[in-house]
Amino acid sequence: MGASCSPDGITAAADENAAYEIRDIEFDAEGATLRGWLYRPKSDGSAAPVVVMAHGYNCLKEFYLDKYAAAVASAGHVVVAYDHRNFGDSDGEPRQELDPWAQVRDYRHAITFAQTLDGVDPDRVGIWGSSYAGGHVIVVGAIDRRVGCVVAQVPTISGWQTTLRRIPPQALAGQRRAFDADRLERFRGGPPKMVPMATDPAAGGAASHASPDAWEFFTGQKSPPEDQWRFRRWRNEITLRSLELYSEYEPGSFVERVAPTPLLMVVGDNDTVTPTDLALGAYNRAGEPKRLVLFPGGHFAAYTDQFDRAARAAADWFSEHLRPST
């Protein structure tokens, strides 16, 4: 692959034949330091557009975000790719807590950081997000007019509707009681309650993402040997409050407000993690200009066998709208 990271987390420089260079970056997000990678295309010195990228629910940037960044950078864009707060190399407490609105604000901090970089055209900014962050970029694209182009891949559309599909109705009352008990314990100074992110289908049990394809992806068990390092730092736990925050999050309610900013949605035709029908409904509500890429497969195919198609679509969309003269 074009960009790679070594198993110990150190970014490896692109080889001299690559179309871009890579270095580690960090930036302030209201007191929390967020860390990631900067991809800078080799160019004639003229200012380039910039794309801000972050990953999905309990995903580290090592989960193939580098490959997406490389594809977009190879098309002539500077790329800022980073770990969400509370995860990976970024700071933030409590660890393993997913707060969607904090992540939305951090996208906007990342945009501000990206606009200050040498060699960046601050008036040509794109954002890319996948899964949970696919919902975030819909929100950011709707409320932040610095954004000139949006790519939402396998996006979260409705936290509540998705929650209803993951949790049996008879279990909702018990989950609410658990939320309330956790809130009280945290108020008293106790640690946040942790719950599994994924579960082995053979063993059973409750988890945030209980589908077999989630277990296979997050544990890396079907990834090739050269990619096994990507999954070594992943932790199979999140805070219980992350589930509560997820159930309250409705990024699809912002989709009508993205236009006139161009919106590309990349959707799997058999996605049960961020359900296909919810994504298609949101796409139909979105205004022009917009484009839909519907690939065969489930949620995680976007990172594996459908990667080339998804990455090419994103790079082409950014080029069309951020580099119209090329």
C-alpha cells in the first residue's frame, strides 16, 4: 500500500516514488491534544486543497485510515488524518468514551488546524468520515460553511433507530436502568462502567456491535498477515455512556442542510451496522449536488474487498469539487 505504519505505531515515510510525504502531527482541541498523520502531496509549490479524515466507532486510525489518506493524497490533496479524543494516540478522558458532539467539535478544530498549514489553500476544505464519523461529516457539512465537499462513508444516520434494531424491545428498560445507575456512580466519583464493543458469536453475550462481521473485523482474524499489526492496540471495550450518547445522536436530521455543499455517500447494499435503508433514505432527502455509490456487501467491506472502489470514489469526488481546474 502507498502509506504504511509500522507495528509499533511509528509512521513510516513514503518511499521516494510515492506521490506524497507523511509526518506525524498533533494539534490542540480545546485542551485535548489530538494526534495523527499529515499527508502532503509532492507538488510544484502551489497551495493545495486539504481533506480532514477521522474513523468510526471505536476505530483507530490504523484501521486502514492510512490507505484512504494515501488515495486522497495521491490525487493531489493534503490530508489530515487523526485519532478521535479518548482513543489511540490522542489525549482525552475518560478513555474509550465516544461522545459524538465532542467528535463533531473536534472535526471543526481539525479544519482550523488544517487551514493554518503551509501549502494549504484554506478556502478548499473537504471532510471524509466513515461509520460514526460518516454521520459526523454530515453534521459538520451542514453547520460549518468552511467545508467545500463532503464524503460520508457507511454513515450513522439515526442512533435511536439503529439502537432499536440492535436491542430487543424487552431489554430497553433494563438498559435505561443501567444508564441511570452508571450516571449516579460517576456522579459519586466512581469510574465509568465499561461494556464490550464486540462479542464472539460462538460465545454469545451482549455487546455494542454483536454481529459476526463486526467480531471478524475488529479482531482482525480475517485480515492478511501483513495487516495483523493494525489491530494489536484495539481495546474491546467502550464506556456504557457511549451507548447512551449513541442512542441520542441523529446526524441524519442534518442531511437536508448540507446542500449546496457537494455530498457523496458511499453505502453498502447489505449493511446491518449502519443500516442500508436508513442511509438511502437520508440520501434521498439530501439536496443537490450529491452522488451515491452503492457497493455490494456489508459495513466492513468498505475497508476490505470494496476498498478500491470506495477510495477511488472519494478521491474523485474531492478532485471534482476541490480541484475543478484539473
